[in-house]
Amino acid sequence: MSEITIPNDFLEKKEKAYPVQIATPSERITEFTIQLDAGLARTNDTANNEAARLQTQAHLLLEQAQLVEWQADIRQKIRSSIIRFKPAVHQDYYLYDNSGVPQLTMISPDEWRGSCPYGACLAKVRQLGDLTWEVQKP
């Protein structure tokens, strides 16, 4: 093993190029340090609880944002869908994905005999009085 060369003027007198102590100084435990440790533990518990609460809120907000994006996507598909009737206000309709072409029908997925000819049902929708669409999961 090769030795490390350190210039002589780098070390003061009586200094070594390697550690000479193994143990660290002992810490005195007093009633005051016990109280400080207990206070620190309570503070950490409070901080951890607050962080968990904020994570729950962030998760909920993320789910809500994803729902809003999904509803906006469904509304966009309704605008570009094939509608072979005049939609009535407050009537339930169903949006299907017909090979990439959105199709709006009055027939729910449960009412089809056998498989649905329009593909997968994307959403249950209802036209509101202001002619906007309320979107629900099928």
C-alpha cells in the first residue's frame, strides 16, 4: 500500500496525518435535554401529521383535476359525435366509441341484446337547461 505524501509545512507541530481518537466525547443527559428531546418528538409528530394531511389533500385535488379533464374530453367528443336525433333537456343519453367515431344514443349499455353495435360506452350524459352537458361514468 502506498503512503500519502503530505508537505511538512501543511501540518502543525504535533499534528498527525491520521485520526488518533476513536471515541467521541460523552454527552451529559440532563432533565433539560430529556425535555428538549420530548418537545422535538412532539414537533416531529405534528409535522408528520400535517404532511400526511397535505398529501391526502393533494391526492384528492389530483383526482378532481383528472375528473375535470375526463369530463372536458367527453364534452369534446359529444360535440364531434354522430347524433341522429334532437337531444331533449334533462334526458339521459349514452356516448359510445364506434371505432374511433363518437356516437350518442338513447340506449344504455344494459339495454342492448347481446353486444353493443357501437362499441364501448364512454359516459352517461345529460343535456342541461343551458345546453351544456353533465357527464357521469357509465
